[in-house]
Amino acid sequence: MNEAESSVPVFVVKDLTKVYHTGEVAVHALRGVDLDIREGEFLVLLGPSGSGKSTLLNILGGLDHATAGSVLFRGTELTAFKERELTLYRRENVGFVFQFYNLVPSLTARENVSLVTEIAVDPMRPEEALEMVGLGDRLDHFPAQLSGGEQQRVAIARAIAKRPEVLFCDEPTGALDSKTGVRVLEALVHVNTELGTTTAVITHNVAIGDIAHRVVHFADGRVARIDVNETRRSATEITW
């Protein structure tokens, strides 16, 4: 049993349902999802578009509300939080990395990370966060002076600089080629290992599942199956 398997759950998801209404049409994004996410775990969520992966992470990250069911975060019912409580939860506990980097073009890498550290309770120095993702020599470069992979690593540094308990990544390599994507995955694994940050990564890419402790397969708003990797591969060993 690996360390992630033996640890306590950070999230306990029970019978989670999400229904979106578009006019008279009801779209069932989640259909009774049960899932535990464990302390320090690196989790990969796999499945086609519309299978419920992003909806689940948006609810876990406090960006969306469930229609029914419950989510416990360290024993506290997240699904009962009001908007102000969700704002504090996102600010203090959660880091987000998205497919598109959302960097401020007029700010350097250091300044982009500082946007988070200036409002965090116990932040890293921006330089420390950028060094952790291999960009210690790019501190004063603007986004236009960085490659796509480097911009995504700045986004990761920004997300981890506030020392979040959990890091949610939605298609972080989706806009990148294989070689560049591997560098981004290396950075995510490094953060997970060095900081113990519980990490969940959404992807369509089956190969990325090899670097995870567990792989959660989604289909039609449900968890279809969960695979455990007894032996994880390093990011440099995978190709797509």
C-alpha cells in the first residue's frame, strides 16, 4: 500500500448530483458520484468531454454548487457553504491550473505570482515558487517572452505560491505538445512530492494516468471505474 492509499480522505463525495437547466432541457452532468480523495494523493480523472470531470472539480473547488448529495472537506460539509465561505475556502485552501494560462501580459513571471502571494496568509516568496517549477532563471520575463510550457509553469507557480492544501488542474497540458507537456507534468509531480499537495488532474489523455496514484474513469456523469497504479511511471517515461 502506497502513502496516498493509507492516508485519510481530504474529500469525501457522496451521491453527488449536478443538473443544469437550459430552458426546458435538463442536462445531468453528475449522476450520483461517490469518491474519496486522499491526503497527498496524485489523482488523474479521465473521460470524454461531457462525462462530468470538470463539473466535479468545479464543485470540489468551490466554483459551482451541487444539485444534490454532499462533499465533505476535512469533515466539514463544503456543499453547505454560503458564497462568502466558499470565497474564503478558495482563497485559503485551493489552487487552480487551467488549460489556458490566464497570465497578465503586462506583468513579469514574478509579478504574476505576486498577485497571489500578496493576499495569501502564509505564502511562498514568488521566487521560491518559480524555482520549484524550474523557472528560477525566468523571473523577470513577460509572458510573451516565454514558451507555452513556461507560461503554464508560471501558472502552476502562481497556484502553489499560497501553499494550497489541494491543487486542481483542468487539462493543464491540453494546449501543449508532448515534449512541452511532459515538462509541465514533471512540475506538477514535483509539487505533489515536495509539498505533499493533494493534486487532481483532469485530462483526455490516457497516457497521463500512468503518473498517478489512482485513475478515476468517468462516463455519462458517473465514476465508471477506478484503477490503482501499483507502480507509477515518471513524467519523462510517458509519450502521446
